[in-house]
Amino acid sequence: MSGVLYRAGRAGIGPRRPGGGSTPGGGSRRPLLRRLGAASGRHPWRVLAVWIVVLVALFAGSKHLGAVYSDNVDLSGTQSNTGLTLLQAHEKGAGGYSGIVVFKADPGTLESHSTQINASVSALGKLPHVTSVTNPLSGSSPAVSASGTIGYSTVQFNVQPATLGTSYTSQLDTATSAARNGGIQVEYGAGLEGVTRPKAADIHSELAGFAVALIVLLLIFGSVLGAVLPLATALVSVLAGISILGIAAAGITFGTSSPTLATMIGTGVGIDYAVFLTTRFRQQMINGANPAEAAGFCVTTSGRAVLVAGSTVAVALLGLYASGITYVGLLGLAAVFGVATAAAGAVTLVPACLALAGRRIDRPKIRKTPVAEAGSQQDGWHRYAALTGRHPWRFLLAGLALLCVLAIPLLSMQTGHVGDGADPASYTDKQAYDLITQGFGPGYNGPFTIVVDVGHNASGNTSLASHLQSDLASTSGVAKATPLTPTPDGALLTGTVIPSTGPQDQATETLHNTLVNTTLPQALKGTGYQGYVTGLQAAQTEFDQIVTSRLPYIIAVVIAVAFLLIMTAFRSLPLAIKAAVLNLFSIAAAYGAVIAIFQFGWGRSLLGISQNVPVEAYVPMIMFAIVFGLSMDYEVFLLSRVKEAWDHTRNHHQAVATGLASTARVITCAALIMIAVFISFVTSTNIVIKQLAVGLAASILIDATVVRLVLVPAVMHLLGTASWWLPKWLSHILPRVDIEGAPEPPAAPAAQGATASTTQAAQRAG
């Protein structure tokens, strides 16, 4: 099989291709990124001024436009949406926005408190945006438990209740004050959680993340300035990204988790990118380089890797649009805003701050020898790198075995919707859920609405209605099926099916599938009528199924894009295949951690979760895109150093060892920071955010240790020089991209030609 080994020219030796520095004619022109880095280093105050002006403008624009976030999902074309549309067209007020108010009498029964109940129901009906309220004590359609102590009212709204804001809770409290004053417990359930849930205090998570990151950075850099600089630049970048998201959210409906997701990802990559540049800058200071030129040099080298890594993360996140679900795609776009501003800050704001810090980057010191890129040839990382080269098969098999063990829970993954039942016990929607379960059964928290389109004269189809009710009631998993009644215009028959299991149970999803695919088609066979299963529970079930079915498309798109990027950037087919395969192993292990904690319940109480919950349907999809993108970050940083050493030495095993030793300490430190940022978000009250936080932290831990430090060097040692193989026909097709550009290092006035011993002495003097 014909192929080529990609060989880039050594830095400063021979002609360079356009954009790389020297031109074939012998002249030189500085590429854009190098000019940008140099300008940031020479004019730091101008860069800071521009960032301040831009940040203020973005923040002001976001506040002025007023961002609106909502979890509305378009399910057009699904059978549940078709049934809902029919119901809304033929029965006024049906299928709209609703919520439930639950009453519990203790002692006595609700009937003995009828005066207070009736007064509260009447007051609820007079609230703004309320179109109707049912009375649990109504003689025609009572909603009272068999014990007579628990009942509920269904409140219909003309707007989505979540848009009314948390201040609407006080109006609900005022309306139900008669019942409360009469000693009746009142809770607000399904449909009203968007109003009554306490606003998530994710700012506490963010502050905790920054605090832990500061501690890690202090230990890494050994100086206050070196630790604060990456945090400060990341904070500015994240604020810019959140402000851009706020401006976009004024015209586009993003999900309620979008700001937290953008903050989480933007903070993690923002600190990481700044750490990579700061570490290289400090090495240049040790080597005696001029601060302004060193700052520009860092952008020209590590800055390129940052842009490639950031682009990979952004492309992976935008790959969520391949799901065909706008809601999921917009979650990815929201995170892209955080990544984009983090990358922009890394190549402009960070070098400006580094130039201002100069040789004071190590002050005030809190440890004698802060971390830099280069270390002694006899340090632990160099010895470890040599060890992987001597026993690559042992490292490869041990690493793969560990990942396979961690991924075992993936075989039992159950996706679904995390409902009110998993909320903290202090939440009113959780208490309402428990009261409904206690008084009526778990299925009343997620009923199905049956809609049968008979075209006309539904009141005349009494035998069909009776037969259908009997079939529905006898279906396995059904606790109760109400009689089917005609709509006022006689076009539809409608009824309700109560599952015997709760909304989060797998059995409830199975019942939904049975009703849609078996019970209704068989009962209506030969009639020419069409039946639908609709309602909130049916819509949520179909959304979960659609998301799960689209996951393979997301995986294919993200892997394909990342595969092409690695192959193009490093001119290697084996490295691209290796990156895709190992990242799949890494993500599978991270999925296993999420399933073990949330679905199996291993340690869930430590996260404040009251019961085992399924993995939220879209979490695996979003996790895959984010994790794959972030994994490629470390892949790019490691391989760029290996390739740089390969270009200079042409000794493959030495290049792998040098690349691993020079990046291991930095990647490990950066991973610790990102893990700290992600894990701090487990304090969020939003379980989806908890799942993402645990999954991302686990994936970074696995990727930065097992994959990056064990599997990657082992595979590259086994491949040998074939690591750089690329078929000739691909070599001609693929564009040529410099990851680090191999520019000349900045001149060091007093340290030109310093020996290794001099460098090590300077490092010890630090």
C-alpha cells in the first residue's frame, strides 16, 4: 500500500510554505496569528481597553434586550402532537397549559373543609392568565382520594406558567390562603414547577469552581500572580460569552440550562487555555526571553493549538444539530459562545496580561519551584515516558481493561425524563408529587390522554367507546381507563389512561409504546378511525425516544469531523483512527460513571438526590459532543509536542517520550482544574446539570490519565514511524495546517545559547 510519511521542515531550516514564516523567494511575512500575538504583547493596555469596552457593551446589550429561556420543544409530526392539535381544534380550552394544586386535610377530610376549598378554588380562577379551575369536590368530576383526605384542582392557563416568573408563587399563595388558614396543606405540582421551584443558585457553583481552581493553580504555578491570571482572563471571557448568549436569547428560544452549560464549558476551557499559554510563557521567562516577545511567541505556538482545539470543541457542539432537534442543537450553540470567547481571550487577552506580568509572573512565591514546560531529563515524567516505551503492550492492555470495566454499566443504561419526583423533599412540586402518589397512585403524576378521530357523530359511537375503554383498561400496565366521551362538536372521542407506574419508570414508556403500536390500532381496526396517545407524559416519552434514536447520528458526525481534523492537522491516518477509537472508549467509561451514580444510585445521596433516576435523554448526546471535543483538546496539545519533537529529531520513540514528558505535567494540571470546575456544579439543584457535571468530570479524569498518559503513548510506541503514515492520494487532497507553526523562539538577550544546565539552574532559581 503506497503512502507517505509526513515530514515538516525544522524550525528555521529551509523554505517554509506560505503562511509558515519564510517564503520560497527567501523573504518573510508574518502570519496573522503571529502578528496578533506580537501586537498583544507590545500593546497590552490597548488590548485590555478593547476587552473592557466590548464586555461592557455586550453586558449592557444583554440586559437591555432581556433574554428569555424556555424548555419548549417542537414535536411537530409526532403522533402525540397530532393528537394534541386535534384536541385543541375540537374542544375549547383542551390541551393548553395547566398545573395542579394539591390539597391535603389533616385531620379530617376535604369535604369537612369545603368552605375553605371552594374559596381557594374561586380565588385561583381570578388570578391573571388563569382560564379555568376544576374543583376537587365537584359532584360531576370529583378528584378526591378514596380516603377523602387528598384532592387536586387542575388550573388552566393561557400562557406557559414558567413565563410568569417566580413572583407568581406569591399570588398562588394568596389565592389558597383560605385553605391554608383552615389547616389544609397546599402544594403546587406538575406544570407549576417552573413557577414554584427556587431559582437555581448556580452562581454558588461557579464561585466554588473558581475557588477550587485557584487552589489548584496556586499549587501548580507556586505564585499568586501565576494563579490569578488564568482565572481572571477566563472570568472575563466567560462573561463575554454569557452576554452574547443573552443577546442571542432575546430573539431565539434557548433551553433553561443554556446559561449554566455555557458557563461550565467556557470556564473550564478558558482556564485550561490560559494555563497552557502561561506555562509556556513561564518557560520563556526562565530562558531569559523578552516578556513582550515571549507573549507573542506563546500565541504563535500554543495559541495555534488553542484555536485548533477550540474549533474542535465548537464543531463537536454544533454537531448536536445533526440530531434534527432544534432544542438540543441550541444547547450546543449556547456552549459554543463560551468556547469561542475563551479561545478569543486566549490569543489576545492572555498574552496582553502575560506581557504586563513579565518576569513578575512568579511573584509572590508560595513554593520554590513552580511548574514550567521543561524539566530535568531525569525527572519522574521522563522516566515514566521511557517506561511506556519499554512496555507498550502492558500499558495498552491494562488501560483498555480498565476502561472496559468502567464502561460495564453502559449495558444497562436507561434514558428518560427526570421528573418532579426526584426533586429535593423541600420543594413543593416534590411534595405534590408524593401526595398524588399517596392518594391516587404513581400513574396519576403522568396520565395519558386518548384521542380518537371519528370525523363526526362521536356521541353515536357508544359501542366503540365502550369496547375501546375495555381494551384500554385490560392493557398490561394500566391502573385505570376512564370512559371515552365525545367532544362538543362530536368529532372526537377522548379519555384518560392512568399507568400503574410513575412517569420515570421504564414500564410507563413500555405502556406508551403498547398503546400506540398495539392497543389502539387493534381496537380501531376496520373502523377507518385513527387513535392518538397525547398529553404531557406522551410528548415527553416521544421526545426521549427521538433524542435516543438520533444519538448514533451525533456520534457519526462528531467522530467524522474530529477524525478529519486530526488527520489534516497532523498529516496522519493512524493517529486519526487512534484518536477516534480511544475517545470512544473514554466516553463509554464516562457514561458508565453517570449510570452507576444516577441510575444505580451508587453514592447519589452525596449529590442530594432522593431516588434513583434515569439518565436524562439528551444528556448522553450533549455529553458525547462536549467530551469528544474536550478530549481532542488534550489530544492536540500532546500530539503537537510529539510532532514538534519528531520534526526536529526524526527519532520516533524519542519524540513520543519528549512529547509526553513536556506535556504530562501541564495536561495533568489543566485536567485537575477542569475537573474542579465541573464537579463544583454538582451542587446545582438541576439534576440534568448534576449529570453533566459528573459525566464531564469523570470523562476528563479518565481522558487525562488513562487515555492521554497510558494508551496514547503506548499505541504510538507500537505504531512506530507508521504513526505519521498518510496515503499519497490523501496527502494531495488534504490542506496543510500548522498546529504550532514552528516559529523561531524569541531572542533571549542574556540567555542566547544557554546550556541545558544553565536552563535547569534558572528553573531551580525560579
